[in-house]
Amino acid sequence: MDLSYLILVVPTLLLSMWAQFMVKSTFTKYSKVQCSQGITGVAAASLLMRVNNINDVKVEAVSGSLTDHYDPSSKKLRLSEPVYGSASIAAVGVAAHETGHAIQHAVKWGPLALRSTLVPAANIGSSMGPILAAAGLALSFPVLFNVGIILFSGAVLFYVITLPVEFNASSRAIAILRSNNVLTAEELKGVKKVLSAAAMTYVASALTAIANLLRLILLSKRRR
């Protein structure tokens, strides 16, 4: 614990906690509001893929809450239990957003491909980077510290690239829902609120990663 941690990292951690609270509370609120046309999450996902001529992606239910995701390696769109069969505004919004990722994959959208490429580096960098950097500082071993910084930088890049990927998936989803008259204008406002709250969690994660990277660099300069 040092001043740089209090100034750089703590605010982003607080932002992350607030973002998590907002996404859960917003999802819960709009999970209780049913769509006027009674379309379910799985039906919305199927519609969006049909409109975009995507026929090779399987939609399946997955356990848990807010565990929805698209797996490009297996071409499976997994929707959580509160989303798959629900006809709520929140369910349709989340399902449409995840389908946005399937659309990105189908059109070979560059940022999504880049993010997929960075997954191994992000996994290693987020777990080993800070440990190696801290060990390098403690042992006065600059080479070890630099390796840690490089590894963690890969994780930070992943978090940054994730932002346009998530924002684009939401914008694609909302545009298709609007153009196909799946939801009313008022219902679309609810979808936007759900997806905006979810987007803040990604913003907070990126800022936290950047703050931690800056802190490590500052600690290195102080040691030198």
C-alpha cells in the first residue's frame, strides 16, 4: 500500500464496484418489464442471426446469471437461464448484445479478431505480470521487473481493445432491434440502459488495468 495505489488504483476499484452494482440493479429492474411482443432472449438472438444470414451458430442455455457469452471457437451463443427463455427487456437486450459478437465474428470484424488473438497473452499477463514485476522490485532485478511489465501490458491492451468490441456489439444489436420493430421506442430505451450499465463494467476494468500498470512503472522509477 502506497500513495500511488491510493491515487491511481483505489478510485478505479471503487468505480468497478459501482459498475457491478449498476449492472446488476439495472438488469434486475428490466428483468421485471416484459416486452410487448413477448419475444424471448433466444428468439431475439435467432432473429438477429437470421437477419444477418448466420446459419452456423448454435444458441444454447447455460447455467448462472449474467454468464451470457459468444464462443467464436465453437460458434456457440450461450445465454444464461434468466435470459434464454425470458421475454423481458433485459433478456432481449443481453441476448441481442451477445448476438452482436456473433455478427462481428461472421463479418470478420478486425477488433474482435485482435481481441481473440490477445486472449492467451492477457491470461498470462494478468496473472504473472504483476507477480514478476513485484519480485523484480523486491529483488532489485530490473530484467525481471521489465518482463513483468511487458506481460502485464499485454493484459492491459486486451482490456483496452475490449471496449470498442463491446460498444460495437451493443450498437449493432440496438440498430437491428430498431430496424426490425422488435421493440417499441420506450422498450429500446430500457435496452440501452441495460447495455450502458454493462459497458461501464468494461470501462472500469480497463481503467483499473491501466492504473495498475502506471503504478508499477512509477514504483520502478522511484526504486531507480
